[in-house]
Amino acid sequence: MWKWIVFYSMAFILGILIAMFQWPFWIAIAVLIFASFIMIGDVLFTLYGTTNINRVEKFIIKKKKEPIYAFIYSQGFGKKEDQIIAIDAILKKYKQQHIVHYYRCIQEYLKDNLELALDEANKIGKEPLMGYSKALVLAKMGKENEALSNTPSKPWMQEAIRAAIAISKNDADAFEKHANNAIHSTRGIQRLSIIYSFNQMRK
């Protein structure tokens, strides 16, 4: 909110200065475009570039009324039931098929309906999301080899699936090792989301 206050205050002050000193109007446009890029860049860095989890968490808390951010918020601050309800809100808003099937997969996964979750994962049709979702479900089923063979090559996905496999085998040491590796391979909102997910797995 304060960023918009600064932005509009800057626009107001620029208007006064242009009137007082008869500056060309393009100066105001250039300054406002530059300020807009800074604001957008700051948001993108928070979502995809930072390793500062407190920064990302503050962003999520501010945006928790929006469905996808509400789901991530529920991962960190709610119960399993809250996550399931949050996914219902996502499914009402988003109609893209890969998003629908991905969140249905997560919903069935949370309900321990693993066969249904796997069926939804197979319908996602978009990589690496489909492979990762299938691997996550297969890991929970205890199908280690199948889970690993379906895991995409992204380092954080590889480590996250190995952490999920370790949980299914009650191997706490291996879980912590792979969970930490996965976290260190991510940034921004993805890092926060898997931290929340791993915290849920520990319960």
C-alpha cells in the first residue's frame, strides 16, 4: 500500500514541478515509467528471486485473500482442512486445465485419496508440473523407483521427491538432508511453499 502512496505522491509533486518550471511533459512520463518498473521489479524479485523468506511471507500475508496465495498461506498457518478449502476457491476462479488438474491432484493427495490424486496428475499434461505431481503421489504410495523415474530434472524437484520418499520410509535423517537441499535450490514463493510443505510432512 505504501508503495502506491509514494507513487501517487511522486506524480503529484512532478505535476507541480512541471507547472512551476515549465518542464517538458515527457520528463514526467519517463520518471513515472521508471518508478513503475522499480515497483514491478520489486514484486517479481519477491516472488522469484529472493531467499529472504520473511520478505516472501509478508507478501503472502498481504495477498492472502487471493486464492493461490490463500492456499500457500494455509500451508503455513492452517490445517489440512484449510488447504482443501483454499483449493476449492482456486478451482472456482481458474479454469485452465493444467491448473485445475494440478490442484485437484493436491486436494486428493491431502485427503489421502492417492489413486485419484495419481489420476489427476496424469491429466495435467504440462511438464514439469505433471511429472513432479506424479512423483509426489508415487512417493507417498511407497513406489520409490517409479517416483524417481517420473521426477523432472530440476534439482529442487529431485531433492523434494527424495525427501518425500524418505518420509514414506520413516527416515528422518534422509528427509532433513533432502529437504534442506531442496530449499537451498529454490527462491521466492517456491522456497516458501516447499518450506511450508516440509513442515506439514514433519507433523
